Amino acid sequence: MYLATLKRNERSSYQIRRSLENSEGNHISEVLFDLGYTPSDFFTIFDDHIVIFDEDLLKTLAGTTNKNPEPILEELLFDFFPSMVQQQLLTFKGRTASYKGRLTPEELQAINGQIHIFDRRRLYYLRYGAVDQSRLTKLHEKCCRPLLGQSRDEREFYFMAEEKALEPGCYFQYIFAIFNLKNDFLQSFAPWLPEALARKEVANSFTSAICRLQKDASFWKGEETGAFLHPHLFRYICMFFDYIPHSPSFQRDFARTFMGQHRNFRWPEPKNQVSPEAITKLFGISHAALKRMSKPELSRLYRKKALELHPDQGGDAEQFIVLTQIYTTVLQQK
């Protein structure tokens, strides 16, 4: 069983559904109970921590499963409980969980037959955060186990819940990875740095990919798609077009500089690793005082100290180099 969230007139309504296998061997969804706009109407809180569910709700679910429906409802409606009740349930959560062990040959066969490549790409990114999915075959089959026996509808609500952990700034990378858009680009950095690609070209590639998925019967299996984009895919349109990717990273700057300089690569200058005590010893004043000095004052102090440390004047060559590095760094910051 799972909780389906439906958008109606800018409000969310909720249904309890389940997946079942039809005569053709496909898994389809079935509505068990309509909770309407306020699922909290179907339970009451007794003594500040005990949840009592509606009798009609319990009776309906009891007729569809041989398990106790109350623990199932506690998990499905957890987000609608008061915080005190949630804390109470979290205290005991997982204590009765059982180890499922290794995948059986039957499960492995079911995974190969049921889990679509698009589902695998989503699992791979959500588990490992990998934009480059060249090692997709290394995805452990146990990651696919929660999807077994589910209808396409239930799987999409599963992924919706998992995708809540993503930051909006990661949506662009996520879309690029799961729709395998790298195949449309020849740039060597495309599999791991899609932000450096032209946004319009990526948008065209994404639009074509989502249209192909809309028409992919092996993905929908028993689910009606209709003439318009399926609601389960529409959220990816919003992810791609409504959110801005993370601000430019060092990797993106590095790639663009690398390409702009026609591959005339030079390693960046090493950062100053001199301790504050050494700076004070060299200049006679603290690093903070150096930063407060004007450019002319800094230059006069540098020339004075350079004359003392210059090798031609009998000074220490290594200290002279360090003095010059510090002076250059502080001067660039003004």
C-alpha cells in the first residue's frame, strides 16, 4: 500500500492505493480509500500519543491484506500526526524490522524483468549522487528491491518521496543524469560537468528525451498515458525549467578557463602557506597591519625589507622569495 498525493485546484488530496498484478502480468494501481483533502479527519489522538484510526478506514484496509492495517496506516499517515506522536513512533521505529537477506534467484529474475533503465538511473543518482553514470552497472541489485511488485503509479510516488532529499540547485544535474542526456553531446566534460554546456542545447535534448519516455510502453506497463504529458513526468519539467542550478563551481570555472585558453594549461600559483609569526618576523609588523596599509606604504616597506634580504646584499635568498610572495599576495588584495 502507498499514499498517493493529487493536486486539485491548487490543493492536495490524498488516496490510499495498492499495486496488484493484472491478467496480462503487469502491475497496476487500485484505489482503496479516498482520504480527501484532510487525512487527519480519519484518526484521533488519545492521551496525547495514541492514534485511533477511523473504523471504516480500518475495515476497508483489513479486507485487502492479511496484515494488521494499523502499523501500515501509521507509516502512511506519519506526516499528518502531531509532533509528539511522531516522536513517540520514531522511538520504536525499526525495532521490529527484519533482515531480508540476500536476493533470491526469483527476486533477481523479477528485477531484470520489472525495473526499467530509467528507474535504475534515478536510483543510482539518489544513492550515490553521481552525474556520470558510466558505472551504472555497478548499482547493487538490492537498491531495486523496494520497487518489486509495484505499479508504475506506486513507483513514481516512491521516487517523489526520495527526490525530496535533493536540493533545488541539484535538479539540473539530476535531470541530465537520469535522462542520459550526455549521449547528445560530444564534449569530453559533458558526462560530469553538464553546467558548462549551452543551456538551450540541453533543454532541447531534455525535451526530446522526456517525449520518448512518454511513448515508452515498457516504462508504463499497464498505465494509461493519454495524449498529453503524464502528470508523473510533469514534475521533471518543473525541476528543469523552474529552478536555477547551483552557482558556478571551481570545476566549471576550471573547464571554461581551460577551453578559453586553447588548452594552454598552467598550474595555479601556490597559495601562501607562511605562518602569521613568520610574516611578523619578516616585515616587523603583523599580517593584519600589512593588510591595513595603503599601496604606497606597503611598497615602501617592501623595498626596505627587500634591500636587507636580497642575496646580492648578503641576505637570505629563501626569505627574500617568501617576502616577495607575501607582498604580491597582499598587494593583489587591495
